[in-house]
Amino acid sequence: MNDEQPTYSEAIQRLEEIVALLERGGMGLDETLKFYEEGAKLLSVCKAELASAEGRLNELQLDDIEASLSDDDASPSA
């Protein structure tokens, strides 16, 4: 993995590779720890991306609600 932060898709793909390697076993403690640390960093990237996406979705939903309320206020009363 390079020094640039991976995209969500890249991070997930690499996490899947790391999980497969760790599940296969047969590596030394140092190598296992290296993969575990890399996976932990990738997991943090994914969590941050998901939190950001959730925040954007909440904003969009709020915008939709506000627009709906504005439309209701603008419509004539019966």
C-alpha cells in the first residue's frame, strides 16, 4: 500500500486480501502483526468514509424534509 490514502473500494479489497492471508495462517508473528496493523489502518479509513457518507445522506434527507416543509407552507390552505 502506498502513502496515499486508499479509496473505500481499494481499502475493502485490501482488507479482504489481508483477511484471507491471516486465515490461511502459516506466517510468523512479525508478519501476522504487520498485516494486522495494516488491516486496522484500513478499517479506520473505511469507518471514516462510511461516517462521511452517512453525514452526507443525513444532510440530503434534511434538505428533502426542509424542501417538503417549504412546499407545504407555500401551498394554499383549504
